[in-house]
Amino acid sequence: MNQFEGIHPEIINKLRTSGNFTDEEIIEALSYFEKRTVRRKEFFLRAGDICRTKGYINKGCFKRYTIDDHGKEIIINFAFEEWMIGDLESFNTHQPTIYFVQALEDSEVLCISEENHLTLCEVMPKYHAFHKRKAESSHYATLKRLTSFQSKTPEEKYLSLIQKYPQLFQRVPLHYIASYLGIEPESLSRLRKRLCKKEKKS
Amino acid sequence: MNQFEGIHPEIINKLRTSGNFTDEEIIEALSYFEKRTVRRKEFFLRAGDICRTKGYINKGCFKRYTIDDHGKEIIINFAFEEWMIGDLESFNTHQPTIYFVQALEDSEVLCISEENHLTLCEVMPKYHAFHKRKAESSHYATLKRLTSFQSKTPEEKYLSLIQKYPQLFQRVPLHYIASYLGIEPESLSRLRKRLCKKEKKS
């Protein structure tokens, strides 16, 4: 019998490889989490709330967005299986978050409360280090995305997105992807048509 | 006599307030740093290098940039007195950095080597916590900047920049600010003229 039944293999894999956890340590760490179902369109976090719970996606996918001064939804990122969701700033500082985290599919999240997180960091330094590295990687990725936002054309951004997350286009509606790329949905449609023609010609 | 002579008051202030350091602890922490002069246009870090030293700016100002696929300089951020410079990703992972950090004025940096940093984190948990919070704040700021990049018009970005860093325009050439805002220098000039006319009218 698989002792990790019901847990996404990529979560186990990351704990083993990046976290250097033994199977016993994985079982111990997971005992601090609880599985929560989040239905499509349901919110994991809402702007104005204080983020008291972080989660690792066990199944499904989420978008994180904010509402700008003109009332427009600005998509910051999508998150899939094994990714961490919540808002680290609000979680760490206890200030209300400015982000919404909403399920795009019926999803399942392994949740850890602030209290359990702090305890687990204390009793299991490996978890602390693992979490720290995850937060840092997220920082580096954000910085690189900012760089690419400043330097890349919409077409370049789109192509690198396809290459990096081919599954994105199967799971996320196009107008959300347009928002993520910082362009209008009509521009994304035109861009896709243009690229499609190019491909047929070549 | 001022026991912190030669150290920018804002650095001492931040260590006292955010770091909760006593004066004795500040003296101890500073003994792990060495002051380095970086002349205008000199590099603190170059793309391709591994960042082995982090620094707090004691005097002067720097730009961090990268070169995009088209050979264009993309400015990620400017940094002034009391700000941390270097590349945390490269410092932590020992991978070559993709960033250049270059002085825009004759500058002075309080530098700490990786070895000293690790020792100081160990012997002084307050410094570890202080550094962790600084890195986290930098993460949150990057995320917010990405958000504003996606949602704000160039005019809005420019106005919020003036409000946040009024000193920027005295110290940094306009074409660098244009790059930071992700627009062409000509567009920034036009934008400034337009806003100036508006101001005169009102």
C-alpha cells in the first residue's frame, strides 16, 4: 500500500529531493496539514483578509489577482499542483492582503495554519529550510518576471509562457492569460492567429 | 563623540528600530562589515559573476540592470543610502547572477562576505531575523511593482515614482528612469512636458 495515498506525487517528490526529507519525516510533516476542498470559483483568500493559512495545492489550479484603481482585475500568477498558495506578506506581517486567491477548477489544498507552521519550523528545521527556499525561489521568479515584463514583447512573453507551462493553455481561460501577460484579450487572440499562420507556413 | 561616525544615520536607525539592536549589538554587527569605495560607473557586481558579497549603501546610489535578448539595458531598480545591494539569489545559490550593479555616483558600501554573513547570522540571531525581514520586504516590493507594471499607465507609474522617491529625479539621469518605467526616453520627456503644462494651468 502507498503510504502517501491521496497526496500528489510531486509534493512527495519535492520534499524528498529539495527538502531532503526521509519518508518518516514526510509523514510527520504532513500530520501538521489538513486537506481542504476548494470548489471552482471559491476563494482561498480574499483582499482585506489576513492570511492565516498557507497551502500546497494537492489537486487543481488557482489564480492570484488584485483589483487595480480602475476596478480592473490584474492577474499576478496562476498556481498548479505542488505550488504554495496564500500571501506570505500577510501571513508574516499580519497585515490585510491585497490579493484574491481563487480556484479555477475544483481543487484540493493541503493547508497549514500559522500556529502549526511555526511549530513545525521549530520541531523540524528541515521543513523550515525547505519553506525558506520555496519563499526565496518565489522571490527570484517574481524578479525575473518583472525583468521579462520590462524587456519582452507580448509575443516573446507569450512564447516563453507556452514553453514553460504548456498545461496553462489547457486549464486556464485565454482572457486570464491575457491579463497575466498584461495585454488585452483581443491582442492575445490576434497574436495567436498570427503565430498559427507562421507555423503553418513553415 | 559619535560612536557611529562615518556610518549613515539611516543604517543605524534601521538597526535600532526594525532590528531592535542595542548600540553594543550595532557595534558588534558592524565589525563584520568592511567599507568599500565604489567610484561612479564602477561595478559592484557583474552578470556572470557569483555574488559573494552583499552590501548596504553608506553613501551614493546604484542601478541594477540586466541586458535583454536584444542587447538592451533593462533597469530593475535603483538603490540609495541604507539599501541592500548584491544579488540574493546568486549569493544564496552560488549560481552566476544575471544582474549588473553599477554606481551612479561616487559611493561607499558596507560590505559583508558570505562567510562573515553566515557567522553573524549564527552568533547574532537578531541580525539573521533583520536580514530575513529585509529580504522578505524586498520580495513584497517586487511583487507590488510587478502588479503596478501590469495595471498602471506610464503616467500613473511616473507619478507614484515621484511621490515615493522625490530624490530619484535629482540623482538619476532621465533615460535610466525611462528604462525603469519600461518606456522610451522620448515618451518620458513628452509625459513630463504634458504634466508640467497641466500643473501650470491648475
